Amino acid sequence: RELRSMAPVWLVAPIFAISLLSFIFAYYATCFILLITGRILLFANEQTYWRKWIHYCYTQRVWMVLLSYWARIKVTYVGDADKLPHREAALMISNHQDDLDFGVLIYAYIFSGIRSAETKWVAKKLVAQIPFFGWVHALMGDLFLARRWEEDGPNIHSWLSKFGFRGFKRIVIFPEGTRSRDPKKLKDSQDFARKQGLPVLDNVLYPRTKGFSTIVQYFQQHPGTVDYVYDITLGYGGGGIDLTKFFLGTSVRTDVHIHYSRHAMKDIGKTEQEVSDWCTMRYQLKDRMMAYFNEHGNFPDAKTEARMLQDVKEMRAKYVPSTQPALENNKPQTKKEK
């Protein structure tokens, strides 16, 4: 920033270009090395250990450097942060605002003592096709969904039974399926809500509950695998991480607030409808929490959060008897995606 104010454009532009090229080269070169070595190791011996090694190198090394020194983020933990699953297996859901939410959560896990190498991620199938980034995640054995239930249903069950938490302790899902800061996606979600007679949300998207419900029911049918669900709400101070500045290495420090809410798996419902309704209710609460965050710069305290939750429950009673008929088919999406 000082350089831009003191030096002419013809001098600053090449420096920024070199910075960007350095970032691209370092990141993609690292991914390329991981892809080659990972393929060789997995071909020689298809063991969970090697996937954890790839996870470790990519998450706890690559993203640690990027977020610490390149993006310079500062994380504040609130809510049930003292109950984070350092040793226990857990299913984690989070709102999705920014392109770097994935990296921010990895950064937060590492500094809170959670081993990110023991974490699996669920994303849309398109992510797996992103050169290097998606390829590495596919190599790590993450789950990718096509948003067609006839394909995703068997895929989820196969994936869960294959890995069976052998060496992996956490699964992270973004039920919204895409970034809520995308104006078009937010409008599509709001139009969906109006059409289905649901409360309109202004700060998050209505979640796609089918996959989440299936995973929850799978673990409920396999006692002792996963006993808790962590509901994560991300809030970015100052509008979030500017991707252009991030790639150029000129990011200012970003304050990230992460709110955790811990729930016993047995308490969120047994049937698909009950689980789906629970997930929808949590996102209606997230909408209020994000409105509070946008106004105050921090998440509400426990007392205020409890009052918000009660307001959400009363609000839901005034709308359709159950949100499940609208959300069961997993369709808060655009016409093109349909």
C-alpha cells in the first residue's frame, strides 16, 4: 500500500505481477508434487495412512502458509469453542460465504488443536474438476455430490461405508451448496422461500437438507461412530477476504469470527423429516445471528442467542406446518441447476 502511494504505476504493476505469478507457481507446483507422489503411494498401497499424509501436507502446510502469511487472518472463537472435537468424531456443518471458507476453517482447526488431516470435506462435483485444487481433494478421498439424488444417494452410502472413519474423525459440509454472498444465489433462495411459503432469509441460503439427513441417519444407524454435530457460523469483519488482494499478497488483516454450537446426534431427530427440519431451523437461526454480526461486528452472547432461537421456533409455527415437503427434494436451486 505504501509502495502504491509513493511509486508510479509503471513500477508498481510489475511488482504486483511478480507477486501474483509467484503465488500461482508456488501453489500449483506444490499441488503437482502432491498429485504425483500421492498417486504413486496410493497405487503402491491403497491405505488410509497415505490419504492422511496427503491431507497433512496440503492442509496443515500449504493452507497454513497461505492463510497465516498471505491472507493474515485473525480468528476469534465463540459459542461452544471450548467443546471442539479434538479427539471425538464429529459431523460439522457451516454457512458458506466466501471462496476461502474452506481454508479459513482449516486454519481455525489447526490453531484450536484439531488435526485437519483427520477431516473429510463434502462439496459439489464441480469442485473436483478444478485443476490441481479439485484434483488434490479428489486424491484425498473427499466426497463430491452431483445434486442428482439418484446418483448422490448410493454415492454417499458407498463413501461412508468405504472410509468408515478409519483414521478420519470429522466430516465438514456446507449445506447451502454455494456462496451466500452471490446476489443471484441469494435471490434464487429468497424466491424459493416465497414460493414455498417459508420465511425469507437475507444473510444465508436455505440449506439442501437431503445429503445432510442421509449422513446423520447413517451415523444414527451405526452407534459409536459419530455422536455430535457441530453447527458452525462464519462471520468476516470488514467484508471478508478480498481475493484479488489475496492473490497479489497485499491483503490487510481480516478478523474472522467463528461461532460453534454443539448438539448430540440423538437429539436432532430420527426420521429424515425431523433431521431436515432441524437443519432448516438452524439456518433460520444463522440468518438472525448473521444480521446481528453485520450490525455489531460480533456474534450474540448465549442469552441473546437463546432468545433468537425461541423467536425462530415461534416464527416457524406461524408458517407451513412443516418445511419438509419443500426441502425434502433438496431443491433450493436455480432453474439452470434443475
